[in-house]
Amino acid sequence: MYKTALILAAVGALNWGLVALFSFNLVTFLFGIDSILTNAVYLAVALAAVAAVAIEFTPTNVASTKTTRQATNEPAHSRY
């Protein structure tokens, strides 16, 4: 889900870049002005951006983020 959210957010960002640089809105070009599909794309991009931010800033489970050294019980300083 996270990758999908990031991809949709990136698509939205690229569309805004096209609007800023070339006054070209790819979404309205593909789906028409004020169509249901255009609004659905805008809504999907907005929800994806919110989801990506929420996922990124959600604290992770400490138990699931053990390093390889901790998981294998290797000493912090091994002798060579």
C-alpha cells in the first residue's frame, strides 16, 4: 500500500509540475474538465498523499526493527 500511495502522490506532484512549467494539466487533458474521472483522480492522489505521510510518520513496532546483529545475537565488537 505504501508504494502505491507514493506512486500516486508522485503522479500528482508531476502533474502540478506540468501545470506550473507549461500550463498543461495532464489529468484534465486525459479525462476532461470537471468530469467524474478527473475528480476521482484528484481525490485518489490526495488520499494517497495523506496515506503516504501517515505511514511515513507512524512509529514502527520496536520488536520488528531489530538489526541483523541483534537478531542473530552477534556481539557488538567481534574479533578478527
